Amino acid sequence: MSSVDFIGNCIEKVNEYAIEHLDKSDEIPNFDVYVVWYSKTLQNHKALLSTSLSDGMYYECTYNGDKKELYFDAYKKFENKCFKIGD
């Protein structure tokens, strides 16, 4: 699988997941899905993605090139803290 195909599949899966988990009584808003980070090693790919929705979700997609499988994880951001370390 090429990098372009992998990223396209990830964006499609995130978009589908986000729409499925919206409040059913609301209209589907316009939103973007974007890649935060991406890496490819040998035949494997991994990407972290998010959306422009204010739901605090982020997503991890991993492609196992040996098994031709795409793994999808959805996470909820609960908190963001800053810690000063050192001088």
C-alpha cells in the first residue's frame, strides 16, 4: 500500500467514525480530518489524525503490511498540562 493510499484510507475511516458518533438529532457539520503525524517503516504505516470538531478526539491508524490489516484506535483527550522541567 502506498503512503497516499494509506492516508486516504485513514481519513475515510476517521470521517466515517466521527459522523457515526455525532449526536443523531444534530445536522452533520462541515469538518476537516487532518494528519498530525505519519511514519512508514518497511511495509508498515502509522498515522495520528484529528478533526476540526471540538470533541477532543484523536485517532491512531496502523497498517500491518504483513497481514494486510488496518488497525483503528479512537481516543478522547481529557486534559492538557504543561510542566516546566529544568532551568
